Amino acid sequence: MILETIVTSVEAGGAINFAPMGVEWGDEIIILKPFLKTTTYRNVSATGTAVVNITDDAMLFAQGAISSPQFPWRPAHVVQGAVLEAACSWRELEVLSVDATPPRSRIEARVVHHGFSREFMGFNRARHAVLEAAIFATRTHLLPAEQIRDEYARLQVIVDKTAGPRELEAMALLTRYVESR
């Protein structure tokens, strides 16, 4: 099963990278598949660690999809890494193997610690729509503009019907970004 998460990794100089990423979820093993040219790939390959954060805040996925944001965080417990303050729960990972076959790597990692901060409130239809819009925003260079416009129009209807203020703000942010492309 692919689970949408925010993966945190640490650069050599200590800077924290926050990246929305679907991961192959398992209780003991989690598979990351970052593209080879990404900061996440470079960091995780170099340090052998990462933290997979589970959050229900759709805005974090929106911001992470279109920029390189910095979010509040705290140190991980076992690995050199960062736990997202907005995480409901998290998994700290140690890399077991890296397959760097282009265009995406396949990083197999073992869960060495997990934690819980708060209850996961879930994703209503608006949060799902924002998540899908964030994914489309990362593909503006791959998909026809008309397809993206059509998808955004469909997703906007869902957001308008079911969103709270945070989801409305996230969808507006993504819409402005896509329109600028």
C-alpha cells in the first residue's frame, strides 16, 4: 500500500528537508522511492536515515509540493533526523539497501523507532482533493495544461463543498501556482 507522508531527511550541513512522498508502507520495512536528482535521495543515501511523518494537515502537502518549505520540527529519538511538529505519528528509519536504477531509486529501510503525538483526524473529501491537486502541481511539466485545468476544476468543486479554512487556503495556493505555470 502507498501511503502519502512527509519524509524528513538531513543534509550534511544539518539543514532539514521536508518532502511530500508516497511510501510503500509496512510495519517493519518501508520503501522510499525518491527520484535520483532530489534532495531526499541525496540526504537519505548519505546519512542512511530518514523519518516518515504521518499528518492530516493538507496544507503541508500543498506547500511541500510547490516549494522547499521549512516546518517546525523536533529531533528524532533514535536516528539523525527530524520529526515534523504537525505529525500525528512517525517512523524513524535506517536504510538497509539502495537501488539507484534511474529514474527513481528504491530505498528499503527498517523501522527502528515509532512515535505518536496526537490522533489522526483523517482526510475528508477536501483534504483528499488538495492532496490530488498537490500531486498534479508537481506534474505541470509532464501533463497537458488542459488536463490539469480540468482536474483542478473537478477538485475545486469538492473543496468548495467540504473544506475548512485550511483546505480552502491550500487549494488557493496550489491554484495560483498552477496558473503561473
